[in-house]
Amino acid sequence: MRRTLTFFASAVIAGSAFAQAGGTEMTRVIVAYKPGTVQQIRQAVASARGSVALEIHGMDAMAVNVPSQAIRGLARNPNVAYVEEDVKRYPFGTGWTPSAAPYQSGQKVPYGIKMVQADQLSDGSAGTRTVCIIDSGYQLSHEDLAQNNVNGTNVSGTGLWSTDESSHGTHVAGTIAAMNNSGVGVVGVAPNKALKLHIIKVFGADGWAYTSTLTSAAQLCKTAGANIISMSLGGSFKSRTEETAFASLLSGGILPIAAAGNGGNSTTSYPAGYASVVSVAAVDENEAWATFSQYNKDVEISGPGVNVLSTVPMGSGKESGLTVGATAYQPGGMDGSPVKTATAPLFDFGSGVAVNQNAAGKICLISRGADSFAVLVSNCQASGGVGAVVYNNVAGGFGGTLGTTITNIPSVTASDTEGAAMKGQIGQNATVAVTATNYAFFDGTSMATPHVSAVAALVWSYQTNCSATQVRNALNATAKNLGPAGRDTKFGWGLVQAVAAKNRLTNGKCGA
């Protein structure tokens, strides 16, 4: 059931919805209490036949599980400041160029690195800054992350911070600090192993966390000496506890940054929606607004968030390859394709809406249309095809998905122009290859957020005497305007720009 915070608070205080329920269903809430009364609150929870789930680090508050009918009495306890729902938080989930100076050879430079001007700014002083990443963990054994200046804090119930079951946190970390190491993988915004990282894993294999867990994690970031907190996550409902914590962190000199959300609508996600938190929207390689990016008055700044290449746990990514005759293409991925390689003559499978036995033993070239990718690839397979290429029916490349459909032939995507070129190569030998890799392309405001977080750290490392608010103001004042003049709901102030922000802080003495 959808519940706003206002409705829930009213139910607690006035004794309506929850107090009248009368059942024994356990409800998880946050109890904020008066300083020095923690023991009395523990006793009150026990008397209500509840249990303490989490004592929030650095705050006079705890998350508890109590029977629904006990909430009203708990809220009236003279030692309780307020009670609120412990709402949930979730993770928010094209191009690259070969490396050249200042990067070592044999690496891929994700397009976002240059878009935010990170390639123009040395991270030699980044060791003075700490970015705390609250996410699903960090694969410490990754070839492109292992030698970073990184540590973490383990949180009960989510496993070791140095592992990652969902890939999300490792992808975020790679955008921030994938290493500048010859012949290996990609580079991050701060790639020279100087920037300090602190990892707090709040998402386990189930993929969500309570706001109490997030709030406690943010306080642990403070304990770890963080200057910036990067959060590629959020949820629909406000939390008074969370809002109080982030306001305190900002006033204490720490800059919280969070994803705006991937709903593609005007709703606000939290913690991005709090005044103390920088809300990050996503743009694509052409600096166009990402259609999934939430737009509202709280959006503050933008970062690259479409088809972003970064690190994932070793072997968990997929890389797509496609050659026809002597021509090598740059295909998009088809999520759900098996890891497999097939070589055979290229066959024009048309729109792919029907089985065609003439495709047996061949690679199907399919025009994208109204049917799902699963139907198109399945029809190719049913025809005896050994691989599939689905090309776009509108301008540009794209990534596809087979959803829950299982196929046993490798499949990739291609742009409209690549499809047109391949139409002239029918009958030539083609190779479709889907191989396991340690890197992957992800979309989301989750991917935009670490660009902004890392740029903030990079810029701040040049003027460590500046405050968190001054750094924030400099990022906003120098962002590249992409929409209407000034701040707007889709881009905020615009695309974050590292060199411009650094120069403002340096020349303007912290932007004053």
C-alpha cells in the first residue's frame, strides 16, 4: 500500500490507521528519542513486545520492530521525540575512446570522463579527499580497483563491504576511481590511486535497504572522515530522521550527493530531494536529457548517465562484438543473450516476425519493429539461425533485452546506419560474439551521480580550505547550461565541469 510520510505520521499521532488495526502485524519504525533516554526507550520497546533492529550511529534514534497496535503508545512516551516509518531505499539502475595522454595506453576512456573535463585536471592532490560510497559493495579483487586507496565499514546483514552481489556499487566505484593502469579496462574520474574511498554496503543480494540503515551509514561516513557521500539510490518517501541527518552532515562540512531517480517523471526521490543533498540528473553522450531521469525543482546538476562503461565484478559483464566480412562494427548489448560466439553467412531476416527456414545455419539480420526483441531472436533461433543482429529503425544505436526469454544463440544490436551497411553485405561471413568481461554498460542517474561526486572531490582537492557549500556552489555556478537559461527541472544548473569549477574556487578564493 502506498503511504506518504504525512499519512503515516498522522496515523501514529492521531491513532487512526495503524492504531485501529488491532492486529499483531509487526511494523518497522524509527523512534527518535530525547538525549540520555536510550535505556528507557529500549525498555519501552521491549514492553511493547518489540525488538530493536538498528541503533542509528551518531543519532538519538533507533529502528525498531513493534506490533502495529503499539505504535500509538510508543509515540506518546514522554521520552520520544517522534516516530516515523522506516521506509525503504533502492539502488537507482555508449561510447568510449582509446586511451591517450594523460592515461596509459591500452585502456578505454568512457565518454563521461571527457564530458566532465576530468581528463584536463590532475588528481595528484586527491589524497586529501575521501569519498564515501554507500551502495552494494566494492569488489576489492577487481583488476581495475584492487590497488586503490580504499577501506570500508561492514554493516550487519549485508555482508562484507569488499564484495558485491549486484554489480551496482562496483560500477559506481569504477566511474569514480577505476585505475590508470596500462592495458587494463577503463579509467575513472580520479584514476591515479590517490583519492581515498570508504565503502559502506547497505544493499545485500535482496537489493534494498531501510532509511534507518542509510542514515546510520551516512553517520559512519562521517566517522570515516568523508568529505563527500555518494549515493546512487533513493526512494519515494521522505524521512524526518534522514533529512535531519543530512542537514547536520552538510553543516558539518560534508557534501552529500544523490541520484535524482529513474522514474522519468516529475516526482521527487529521497535523499536527493532534501535541501542539504545535491540531486543529480542524467544526460547522454550527446548532452541530451536522459528520458528516464526524474525532473523536478530539486534537480541541481547533471552528469553522464546513459550507456556508461565501468567496472563490474570479475566475469559478470558481457561484451558484444560483430564483424561482417572485413568490417568491424560496434554493436550494442542484448541483455539475456548467452555468452557465445557464432560465425556464419549473414542472412536478411527482414522484420523477424515469422519463422523462415532459409535462415538455417546463418546469422539473422533483423529490422527492429513492433515485436519484442525476445520474439525476433526466438524466431531466428526457431528457423535454425545461429546468431542474431537487430538493427534500429530510428536514428542511433541502442541496447536491447530479452527479458525472461531464454535463447541459446548469441544476439547483439546495431544502429540504423550499421544496419543499412550490413544490408549491402548479405551473404558475407559474419561473427556475432558475446563474451564474459569485467566491465559493463549501465544506464541510470546512478551512473551520473559518481561523475558528480568524483568531480567534487577532484575540484575540492585543489582548495581544501573551501567549505562543502562553497564547493557545491562552484559546481553549480560553472555547470554547462544545457536547457533554458539558469536552473531548470531536467538539467538543474547543467552538466558538471571540473576545470571550470576548479578555476572558480582558485581564482575566486572559494568562489566568494
